[in-house]
Amino acid sequence: MSKNEKILIVDDDENICKTLSLILEKKNYSVDVAHTGKEATELMKHGPVNIVLLDIRLPDMEGIALMSTWRKKYQETDIIVITGHSTVDYVVKVVNQGAFAFLIKPLVMDQLFALINSLMKKQHMNRVLLSIRNVNQMIVKENSPDQLIQKACRLLTEQRGYKTAWINLVSENGKWDTSAESGIGKNFSAYKQQLKDGKISQCCKKVLKISGTLVIRPSDIDCVDCPLHGPDCGQKMMLTRIEYEKNIYGTLAVTRLEEIIIDKEELSLFNEMSGDLGFALHDIILSENFKKSHAELQKLTHDLNERLKEIYCLYGIDEIITLPGINFSEVFNETIRLIQSNWQYPEITEARITFEGKVYKTKNFRKTKWSIQADISIDNVKAGKIEVCYLEKKPDLIQGPFLEEEIHLLQRIANSLVKYIKQQEIKNDLVKAKEKAEESDRLKSSFLSNMSHEIRTPLNAIVGFSDMFGNADIPYEEKERFVPIIKENTNQLLHLVDDILDLSKMESDQLKIFKKECRVSQVLENLVDVFNNQKTGIGKKEIDIRLKTEKQIEELSIHTDPVRLQQVLSNLIGNALKFTESGYIEIGCTVQTKKDGKNDRFIQFWVKDTGIGISEKEQKIIFDRFIKVEGDITKLYRGTGLGLAISKKLVNMLGGEIWVESTPGKGSTFYFTIPVGEVEMSKAKTGPAKKIQETNGSDNWNDKSILIAEDEESNFKLLEIILKKKKANITWVTNGVDAVKACKSKSFDLVIMDIKMSEMDGFTATKMIKKFKKELPVIAVTAYAREEEKEECLLAGCDDIVVKPINIEKLLTTLGKYI
Ligand code: ADP
């Protein structure tokens, strides 16, 4: 036990002093001794003295005089006067000077100790009462739990009511929350650490379970596991739980003087104080909760208000962007107006939208450092931005001067604008698509009327001149002049049909490319021959059609579709001839290497003329379908507007590009490229270019037997007339079954096989004939001109193919090869 309770012995009798101090120190009091009044006055200054045992007769002064000087100064100190006098007057005098008791020498020790005990008890209760009163006064003012418990501990020890005091607060689930102490000092941190680790000391555990006050002594089992066991707490302790209306808030512990017996009054005071603390904590927590809910409510209301503004702003913008006929600038101007009026501080808010180089802003917009912005991005590409600036600084919230809602809102406004911009784009696309569809419709109508003209013109010539053949009044020489006219018009008609077929294949994606090795010079030379023949027929004999190629081209074979290559060149040369009245047409090609690092080679063809030329504007559209430039109204050129569109598609399918360079009045040059492919010029399998000398064979086929399988009589008749001229022997069957039968029963030198026949088609019949007469040549005559069907004929076993309408020359040449 620490010696806090002090007794001062003031006596000039050395023996008495010694005896008393010995006995009192044993009783654990702290004892000071003074032999004179002066010494005693000095010792009184050193700290609180609980009791003074005062001899009334001192060498330097009277004890009574001392008492009168101390009376006001040391009110807490009780004085027991010790004297040899025993008169009533004297006793009254001494008591009036402030003495608490009066003992007459010789001292009866038990009497002295009983007196000291009762004085100590009285003093202790006074201090306890004072502490409790102070605590009660404090708790009504305090509104923080931490402060409350800290101050309570301090007040409980301040007046020496208790030696130490400590409070633990626990949370609702009984876990330790926080602690405060007074009188313990730095050793309390070890205790706190233990609580933090979840180990609540036995004493506290116990008291948390029961109401009322526990008195625990250091020797109790509940006391030994606690870090405070020892000098800090190892004393008699009063412990109670702090509670209010079944809510347990924590524990309150005090240590106190061992000697003073705890009586009922002290216990009930202690309990009362703990109840007051419980109430105070309850009140604080309640008001804290209330404050919290109030703040939350306020925030909710605020958020709701902001959200309402947000909704109003967005709703406004969504309303605007759906207004029919509203334009970009109206939308943007209305948006910045809505932003301004719906922001937190409308009076200082300014907004600006920048979109595709144009700026829309509120009247006083000025870029300040208190700003936020959102990008307007279309398909991940930034096309503009919205900025909102405050003209003055506003208090910084967590997220800056703007509310979090406003930052989100700005991005959502940007998104709404993006939605609007995209809708406009779709609308524009729709308008464009509509215009295109109308244009295409217009083009198709003009194409159809033009087509009708293009079909009727050659047909007119064919029908008219054919009719005239039957007119007996027209002499034979005259009729002979009709033949080239009918031929030319037939060719034109065929060309037209081919173009239309190609176009429909192109449009349904069925145009196929059949690549093989192809000698470029052969293709070019044949074409030049063909067009040189043709030009005379159309009255353009004077136009020089010439070939200009590099030396290396002579040997060049490329891997491409020769039919389609020829078709493109033929279209271009045909156009050149059509649109040129004088001068020349030059056809040529060079080999070039692509500069893409892959070293791919390609061949570039050109067809150059000195014709009417094409204006720059027209150059851009002539490769589109149905485009026919009608610039020169002085001369009407025939044509359908399909040739260049087909050529462009074909060149693209062959892997190249086509373009034109032209000067109106001077002429045009059409260029196109196609890849050389895998065939090398030097390694070309075929030999040097050589013109195939085609022959009709002998004029007399009277020893030859030919089987014609053809279900159309008119077609048979035509073949019959042609072959009769050659005196061939003809057998006619009208279906595949009969053809097979005939070949089995009779020997023929050649079979002409129509493909599309009833009962058995030409493919099957040929296959069957070839099974038993492998050597017998079978020539397919078919109206199917598609490459796939040609392939199928060859696969079925046909030796060659002649395409309808029959070109007599070509038929005889083909038959001549096999007969
Ligand atoms: P068309 O059947 O009308 O010739 P094309 O598609 O071949 O159809 O050509 C389209 C248009 O391009 C022609 O009507 C013509 O106006 C122009 N054109 C084509 N080739 C030439 C050229 N060599 N010289 C001048 N104009 C040309």
C-alpha cells in the first residue's frame, strides 16, 4: 500500500514522537514529525496532511496559535489536540480553534487509533462525495464518449477520493472498444494491448456478466491474470459495469485505501455514479446516432435534389434531341443553357461545347481553373468536348468544387449528344441511300429504255434484211450486200446479250474466274487482227490500230483468265474505236514490279486513242454501271453503259486496277493492271508465239458420216445446210437415247451433240458413247456459254465445244480439226 495518508506529529517530547511515529508507520501511514511550531508550519506546506497530532504546549509558541493560523489554509486537515489540561473551558477553547478531538496525556493508544480511523473514513467519504459530485457535473456537459470517460477517471482520483480509476468501453457485441485511466500511468498500455488482443481481464469479464459492485482484493483468483496486478492495481478494488436500460457500455474500476472499510453508503454512491455514467453514455450515443441519421438524411435530401436537377437536365436534353427538324446548333445551344441553369451555382456557371471546329458557349464563358470537361467521342474518336467552368472559386468538396453528380452528369450529357449526333448521321446516310436508290432507279430506267433501243436497232437490221432475202424482186448481187450487215448486227446483239449476262452474274456474285497459262502477245495480236477487220465494216478504215509492247512481252506468259482478259481489252479497244473519228489506237503493255517490298510483278496494259476524250467529271463516273455520257449531242453513240463497269469488276477479280487519263478533244488512255502470277517468262512452258493456222479442212466430206443429235428442228436445219455444202452424210436423232443407239448400230466419223435434250441430255449420251467408242469425236453444240458448262462438256468426254448461235466459220474450223 502506498503511503498517501499523512499524519504530522507536533510535540517537543522526543519520546512521544518516536513511539507514535513507529506505531503509525507500521499502520502504513506516512508520518512527519515537528518539535516546534515553526517546523510544523514548514512541514504543512509540503503537501496535504490528513491529521495533525498537536501538542498544545510547544517551546516556541502555543498550539492554539498555530491552529488559528492553519484553520482557513488547511481545511481538509483534521487536528487532534494532545494535552495535559483537562478543564472544560480549555477544551471548548481548543475545539473552537478548529480541533477535531482532544486527547489527554498519558495517551490511550486504542483510543487514538480509533479516532484516527474514524477521521480517515470521514475524510475519505468527503473526497469520494466531492469526486462523485464533480463527475456528475461534468457528465451533463460532455458529448464525446472518449472525453467523458477520460474526465471521469481524472475527477475520481483528482480529489484523492480514489487512488486509481479506469474505465473500459465495450461495443454491442461485448468486444473491447476503448479505455481511459487515471493514477495508473504508463503501465496501463500493457493492459490496453491485452484488451486490443481480445483478452479482457478476469475481473472485468466477471463484472460484465452481473450488475452491482464487486470488491476484489489482490489475493483473489480474478486478479492474477491481469497486467495491472502489482503496484498499479494490486489493491482493494471496487468494480462495476456501466449500464443503462439493459445496454451494457463497459466497466468502471477504482482502487482505494485498504484501511477504510467499504460501507453500504460508499457502495451505493459508487453504483449511483456508474449508473449516471451509463446514462450519460447512452445519451451521447443516442445523440450521436441522431446526428448521424440527421446527416445521412441531409445528404440523401441533397443527393435527391441534385439527382432531380440531373434528371431535369438530361430529360430536357433528351426532349430537345428528339424534336423533329432540330439542328446541331439548336441542340448545342439549348444544352449549354440547361447546364447553366441546373448546376449547383447557376449564377457563376458557364458552359461551352466545341464540336467539329465550331464553338457554342454561354454569354460569359471564360476558361477558369475551376472547371470540368467531358469528351464527345464518336466511335472512339474524339470529335468535340463540353466544358463547364465556375467563374469564382467555390469551397472544395472531396471531389473538387463540382459535385460528384455533376461530373457524372456532364459525361452523360456528352453521351446524349453522341446519341443525337449518331442519329443524325444515320438520318443523313438514309437520305443519301434514298438519293442513291432514286439515282439508281433513274439510271435503270434510262438503261432499260436505252437497252430497248440497243436491242431493237440490230434486230431491226437483222429482221429487215433477212426479210428482203425472200423478196424475189431484189437481185442476188444486191442481196449479197446484206450479209455483212446482218452479220455485224448479229455480233452486236450477241455482245449485248453477253454483257447483260455478265452483269447479272456480277450482281449475283456468280461470275467465276478460270485462270490458266496465257500468252500475252497472242491475246494482243489476235485482238488487233479482229479489230483491224472490224474497223472497215464500220467505216473507220483510216484509223491505225497498232501494238506497242516491250521485247520481253513477246515471250511472256501469265497466269490469268484469258477469256476475261480478252473481254476487258476488247471492251476498251471497242470503245476506243467507237469514240475515235481519226488518228490511231495504240494497245500496249509493260511488266512492272510492285513497290510494296514483296517484289510482286504485274503487267500494265493500256489502250490509247485520239478520240473525243472524257471530261474530268465524267472520268469519275464512267466505271459505274449504266453510265453513258451523253455530252456530245451532235453525235449519238450507241452503247449500254455496261462495258466499263463489267471491265472494272473483271480487272478487280483478276487482282488488278483500272483507270483512265483523258483530255477532252484530244483522246483517252485506259490503263489496267493484272498480276503476272506464277508463270515466269523465261520458264514459260509453251514455245514462242505462233499463230494457229485454222483450217476448214477439205471441201469434200462425201466419205464422212456425221450424226447430229439435236431436238430443235430449226437448229438441225441450219447444221444440215452448212454440212450439206460439204457433202457430208448426215444422220439426225432428236434425243440422247437415240444418239447412243445410233452410235451402237452404225459407224460415224463424228457426232454433233446438243446438250439440252429431252429423255437423255448430251452430257449423259456423250459419256455413254465414249464408253464403247472412245475414238469417236463428239463436238458439243450448246447455247450455254458459261465456263462451268464448257468444263462439264469436256469432263463428259466431248472433244470440243461450239457455242450457239453458230458461227459457220468457227463450226467448220472445229469440225475440220477432227474429221
Ligand atoms: P458504252 O456501252 O456506253 O460504251 P461503257 O461502259 O463502255 O459503255 O462506257 C461508258 C461511257 O464512257 C461511254 O458512254 C463513253 O461516254 C465513255 N467512254 C468510254 N470509253 C471512251 C473512250 N475511249 N473515249 C471517250 N469516251 C469513252
